[in-house]
Amino acid sequence: MKMPLAALYDWLVFLHVLAAMVWVGGLAALAALGLNVLRTGDRDAIARFVASFRVVGPFVLMPAAVLVLVLGIWMVIDSAAWSFEQTWIWLALVLLAAAVLVGAVFLSRAALAAERAVNAGDHAQATQQLRRWSWGIRLILLLLVVATWAMVFKPGA
């Protein structure tokens, strides 16, 4: 028996969930690794970890975050069952936008400051900026957990 091709909406959901997995999973892994690096206090480990931000942020996390937002909006537009007036949709969009904003503004600044401190040989400043970054990434994870709750339980639907 031949299976029919999935509808556009099914592909949008699949890609939305996949992008969210990359975003949340990447953030969780980075948060855990960052806490471990901070716990050890090893200069070389901090320098290597901070250097990874230039790859992971712009090439993994930001595209995943953008895809989550774009695909989520596209799903609302594509489905007659959803509208932007529904509480769970605007709540999820606000939380996702807040997470992107914290990442783009706060995390990127802390990461750049940590990188500058590493390059200047200022271990204390690099560690301080990495601590700030660590708090920011945990805030983003919290925002995304609440957004996921809203999308799963759909308050006001």
C-alpha cells in the first residue's frame, strides 16, 4: 500500500519540532559544558569554550531559533484551526521572541566580552563574562521551557 505524501502542515510541524530540538538541545549542552568549564576554572578550557561561540551561535543556534519562529508563524497561517488571537500562540511567540532577543543582545555581548578578555589574557574578566553568559543561557532555556509548555497545553485554545 502506497503512503500518501504528507501535507504541508505536517512538514511544517516536523521541521518546527526538529529546529526546536536543535535549539533547546544545543543550549542545554552549552549550558552544561559552560558550568563545567566554570567549575574547573582552567584557563585553556575557558579559552577553548569561548572560542566555540563563534561557530555554535551563528551557525547552529541562530538558524534554529529563526526556523522555530518562522515555521511556527507559517503553521498558524497555514492552519484554519489556529489564529494569532489565541492566547497560547501569542504567548509562545512572545516567549520565543524574548529568547531570541536575550540571545542576540545579552549572550552575544557576554560572549564577545569573554572572547576579548581571553585574547587580552585577562582570565578573571573572561571568567566573569562567562558567568554572565551562563546566567543568560539559563534564562533562555527557562523561556523556551515555558514556551514549550504553552505550545503543548495550549492555554486559552
